[in-house]
Amino acid sequence: MQITSQTFKANTVKALADVDLQRALRHVEKGFIGKRQKAADALPEFEALRDSAMAIKQHTLKHLDLYIDAYVEKVEASGGKVHFAEDADHARRIFLDIARRRKAKTVTKGKTMISEEIGLNKFLEQNGITPVETDLGEYIIQLRDEHPSHIIAPAVHINRDQVEADFRKFHVDLDPERDLTKPETLLSEARQILRQKYGEADIGVTGANFLIAETGTSVIVTNEGNGDLTQLLGKCHVVLASLEKIVPTLEDTAQILRVLARSATGQEMSVYTTLSTGPKRAEDRDGPEEYHVILLDNGRSNMLGTEFEDMLRCIRCGACMNHCPVYHAVGGHSYGWVYPGPMGAVLTPSLIGVDKAGHLPNASTFCGRCEAVCPMRIPLPKMMRHWREKEFESHLQPTAARFGLGVWAFFARRPKLYRSAVSFAMPALKLLGGRKRRLRSLPLAGGWTKWRDLPAPEGRTFMQAYAQSGHADGGRS
Amino acid sequence: MSGSTRDAVMGRIRRAVGATPDDSERREAVAARLAGSPKGVIPKRGQLAPAERLALFVDMARKADATVVEIPDYAAIPDEIATYLRERNLPAEIKMGDDPRLAGIDFSETALSVAKGPSDGDDLSSLSHAEGAIAESGTLMLTSGPDNPTSLNFLPEYHFVVLKAEDVAGDMESLFAGLRERFGKGVMPRSVNFVTGPSRSADIEQTLLLGAHGPRRLHILVVG
Ligand code: SF4
């Protein structure tokens, strides 16, 4: 896909002026934050499970070579095949080889971010193969010729009435007078249309939430059941996964599953957790004839052993963006590539280069909420700071710092937004300030606080303090 | 597989993790974990005596929008399904696999017509037998094979699942131990499906709707 991370600032300006987008983004906070909190509170062991999940991934990354070897051996023992892909281009070529050999015309797809990362859909179309997205959100995005704006809620930037308009435009065989005012009817219509596609598919593509070394198993986690139908009914199942998806054992998978759904959607468990191992067995009455895994590196092995290794623990739950005031304000597309929000701000420069994505690590109020909710305890703010240091080393700092101030100024000019962003930030800033209550660098104002210390906030914003001191107006924008 | 790519990728990983030619310590750590499958943190919630465990399962499954009935024995299955379908004005037809546990059931007393095999997508209702369940989360576990073809779990709109009360475990880890016992260490059936409630989507304005691509309703029949 076209990378627009370089123009992050312009993207955000556009996003803030986009009325439909702003309307849709309200659902992010409403939809996710309270649910996650409730699910976390309902399980006394939640924090201990976060520690456990983090330790599993740390151990795996330290022994990744050995676990990959064990995994490949098991996939082959169950009749599947693993293909190592160096980069996006290589992964696409491997896929095309499989598709050509199977004379594939149609490919159904469960939700996979790796497919976005390697730009699979456009490539397939260029090669005369039709990709069909089956996740409702991804399907809507595909009709609109857009990209996902969220890693677990791809169409979160679109409103119901826009979906209705798209369905009327593309589903021309259906009665133009039909009632599509309810989300239920939109869902049934998509279900009905996609139903026909599963069985026609020559290949079913899915991502993987986990690859289990002990058994050579790929795991997908869905609520709709579309990924499951995709991999079950396609004649050939191709799994697209990056190498950090490896976990050692079934038990390790169970640990991480307990924090995944809770952090993502606030569910105890997602509806479907499906473990697939190899192709259809001799006695099976259904299932794919072939099973392939395309194991993508695309820059990840270069993150191992560096200060960015922690990012490889990410399980793509989306909690960091769900809790990010910058994401709430500008949405996912502003980030300009596949991965938005705090995790994208760290991962994107690692994968496509700091020269192309150097602005992203500035897209933060450094409020610390992302790290506080990340189930894998990834120190996202610290890593964004690492990137800014790298920018400095490569002489990219001045623009970036100016830009940081620009975002700050932007929020400052919009008091209501600023207050919501900063009231999250206050407790974190207070912590950062430590006992001396002086901040050496204020996020987004790096160029300025570099030269002077700011007094650390007292844990309340000025507006809150002002309101509480008797100025009733203080809270109104 | 492109051998040279594997070598290149693995070479970079080995350098990054500080692998050495001998590496006995790291190898032993990995072998021990794969062999021992250590359990991590098991939430207390599901660690209960059988009766309470079953009650927790029923409660959690209902919270996930499944419906659950407890029936005394397999012989009560046809009537339960027939009544469910009749009450909703649905056709008295059901598709099922060759599970031997369901083989002796006499459907002839009811109006139900039963077809065998995987679903071709035209079946409105299906019947499966679960291999186990997780009380902690209200989750069913089904495994692929001719007994219970996987398509029956996903294509029909109404999915009936039989579960033996004694197969309800406290946690997912216990079910994995059971799979190992049945299939062997490191060996898995083609597909293991953990199912928690009927399918749903929140992709339109984050409004949760039941019945996406999978079943709209999940009805669990707990036997015994
Ligand atoms: S960085 Fe953490 S919170 Fe964000 S998607 Fe990854 S695991 Fe989830």
C-alpha cells in the first residue's frame, strides 16, 4: 500500500476536519475502554496473567531460533509446509506460486494484518486472482477500496449510513427498496453475499494469533466465524504469519488467550478460538487439501536483540490504540501505514524505516495509558522516545521536534480535546516528574523543554484545578 | 521452501539471540519446556468440585449468549431438539456426523428428519457432540473428524451441541491434557474448535449483533 506516514501532520489536519470520521471515532472510546476495564476487574488473576504472558514471550524470543525449528518440524510432520519469506515482495511471490500451481481464481480471506503488510489484495488483482474479504469490517473496507484503520476493528472509522450507501451501490442484484436502516439487516446481507463465496474459493487465507511449536498448530481467534469458514471451506489453507507469533506450548497459548480477548474487546473469550494442524486427514469429511504457512520476517529479526525487541511481544489486541487520545482524535489512517496507534508508532519505523515513519513516534501525549493497558507490558512510550533519539542521530530531529510542538499547539487550540488528552496524561506526568517534580522533557514539546524544565503537574490539569477552586466556568469549552 | 531464505533468517535470529554452536543450555531450556508443558497462572474461578463446576459452566455459557438445558440422558435429546425447533417455527430437520455416542438415539419418535455428513451450507440446524468444556469461560471444545465434521459448527444457523456433564473441566489447560492423552504428545486433530456462545460482530459502529457468519444460536444440551 501507499505509505503516507511521512505526511502524518497533514494527515491529522485532514482527519480532524473530516466530519464523518470524527462522528465514527466516538465509538472507539465508547466501545472499548469500559469493557476492557470490566473484564480485567472480573478476573482477580488478570495482572498475574499479564506477567505470565509477558514472561512466555520473553522466553520465546530469547530462544526463537530453536522454537522455530521445532515448529517447522511439527508442521511438516502433520503434512503441512512452512515457507520462509524475507520480505513483503518475497511473501507475495510465494503466495502466487501456490496460487498458480492450484490454478486459483478466487481467494477468500479471514482477517489478517500480514496480508495488509505485504499488500496482498492489490497484488492478487494484478495477477488476475480475486480476493474476497470475509470479516464484516474488512469486507466493508474492501468495497470502499480503503485500508483498515484499526487492527481489530478495521471499519471503526465508518458510520452505519455509509455502510448502507456502499451496500446499495455494490449489491445491485438486491431489491433497491429494501430496508437497510438497521445494523442487523446490513449484517444479514453481508452474511448472505459472503456465504456463496466460501465454497467457491480455491484458497482460504487466514492470519494467525499464535503458532504453537509443540504441535505445529496455527491459532485464529474470531467472533464472526468467518476466518473459520475461510480456512475450512477453501480447498487450500494458507496461513500468513510473522515469526514472532511463535509460542512454545498449548499451555502457553492458554495463558496468553486469557489476556487477549479481555484486552481487545472485554470478552472473557472470543467466540471462536480455532486450532488448525495440517491439511484434511484421510478420514475427514471436510477441511482443506493443503496447508501452508508463509512465515514472514520483513524486518523483525533485525529488531531482536535491540531496544525494540520488546515490541515483538505484541499480540495485536488493539488496547493501546483504544486508550490513546491521539488515536481518538485522528483515527488510524493518519498513521499512514498498516499499524496505527501507539503500537504502530513504534513498529512502523522498525519495519519501513525511520526516514519514512519518523513522525509517528511524536504522535503521543506520553500520557502512559497505552503501556498501562498493554497486556504484554510493552513499554511503548519509552520505545517512542528511543525512536526520537534515533531520529536525532540521523539528523531528523529538528523537523520532528517542531512537529511535536505543532501537535501540542494543535491540542492547545482545541481546549476540549486538549483537556481530554491531558487529563489522561496528568497522573503519568506526575509519575515521570518523580520526587523533584520537574520534567526534563514534555512529550510533544521536546524542542522546547529541552531548554527548560517544566514544573511537573500536580495530578490535576489547570482546568480541573481552576474549576475546583470555584470558577465554575473552568470546565466548559 | 526456499532453504537459503530460511538460513538467512535463522542466521540473523541466532546472532541476535547470541546462539553458540554448542548452545546446550538454551537447547535444554527449550526441550524442557516442550516436554513439560508447564502450566502458568490458573485462575481460581474454575477450580471447583464437579457440581459447582457444571453450574459455573452453565452460568458462563449463558453470559456468552448460549442457551443451556440439562437433560437426564441421551434418550431425551430428540425431544429437546424437536421442541426447540417447533417453538420457533423452524423446520424439523437436522444434520449430524457419525459420532458413536449419538448413534443409538432414536429420532423416529419425533417429527425430526435427520441427515448425516458435513454441512453443504443449506442446513438450518446441526447437532454435534463436544469433547469437553471449560467452566472458567463457558466454552465448548469440539474436534474435527467424521464423528463431528467441523462444518457443522459453523455453517448452520442453529447449532445444538451435546455435552456430557462429566466432561466439563475447570480450565483450558485440563482439556489440553486430555487431548494429549487421546492423540499423543505433540499430535493434534486437524481442527480443535473452542466455541464460546453464538457468532457475533461489532463491526458496524461497535454495536454487538449476534449471528455473523457462524450460527445465530447455540443451544447446549448437558447430559447427566
Ligand atoms: S502493543 Fe500491547 S496493547 Fe498494543 S496491540 Fe500490542 S499487545 Fe495490544
